[in-house]
Amino acid sequence: MQVDLVSLNNQIVGSVELVDEVFAVDVRTDILHRMVRYQLAKRQAGTHKTKGVKEISGTTKKPFRQKGRGTARQGSLRSPQFRGGAVVFGPVVRSHAHGLQKKVRRLALRCALSAKALAGKLVVIAELHSISSKTRELAKQLTVFGWRSALIICGAEVDNGFLRAARNIKHVTILPSHGANVYDILQHDILVLTRETVRRFEEKLR
């Protein structure tokens, strides 16, 4: 697959050949779904917590005598049936993360890249170096593309000036190549890659 290579001013400066094994695979929505669930489960805090009987502060005295009242016997006011008592089978602090095979994660990334490429929403840019670190000037440059929302994946390191200029632009996210993930790719309308990022993806995912 061949796509145009553009500059930061939306001028075509060449072309790039994309490897079909990475950017033109069959898009499997079931794999994408599994990967998104995997990512969201890993980032879930899991800090919800309710108190058990041992953790409720209160007396250990028997509420009333065992017999003679005509009511059910009770052993503690900290029991779940009383107001202010414990919660039965309530949530505890835990990790929601679950495992997913490495080959499935790699396939999911290939599917996400291919989905953007096949939809015509993959842009390969020559280099990302802002003229200045001013957000206003970079936003004016990016208006020529007409992007509604964009994920820009740079090379191994993000240019500091470009990062400072772009981090306050609404609906534009900047990531290094090692931070590329399926969830962010699917969340944004346009995927922008540099030539270096394309080469790294092809080396990693072929």
C-alpha cells in the first residue's frame, strides 16, 4: 500500500510504501474488542471498598437476651441486617487486570492500524518540528488539515517544542512510538504517523 508523505503544512513531499502485513490485514472487531477491554481493565483503579463485620466499629455486646422476646436471636449490632452494619459480599480493593496473549495484542495493533489505513484516515508526515513552542502558531498550522480529532505518534522521542505547542490543542493527543496503543488509536478520528514511526511499526509487527 502506498500513501502520500506530507509536510506539516499539508504539502505532498513524496510517498511511503506501507507493508501489507502491518497496514492491510483483515480487521477483526473481536480482537479489537478484547484488546480494548484488556486496556480499560488494566487502568481501572479497583479502589472500591466496603467494610466487613470485623472492620465495623461498635460494641461486641449481645443486643438483647437470647430468649423471651419473641423475636429472632441476634449476636451483634455490627451484622449486615442492622443499620450501620457490615455489607455482605461487598467490593474489596483488587486489580481488575486480566491477561492477554502477546500475539493477540500484536494482532490487535495491526488491526487498528489497518482499520485507519483502509478508511483513509492514516496520515504519514515527514517530520514533526514546530517552528516555535507557541500553541497558537501550531494550531494555525494544523487548521489546514481540517482534523476533527487526531492522535499523533512521533518517533522514539517527542520533540519538546512540538509537545509544548500541541499539548493544549483540543482533541489532539501526542504519543511516542512505544506508547502507541489500540484504545487511543480507535478513540481518535485521524491517526498521524511519522516516517520513523512507520519504520518502527514494520520492524516490530511484521
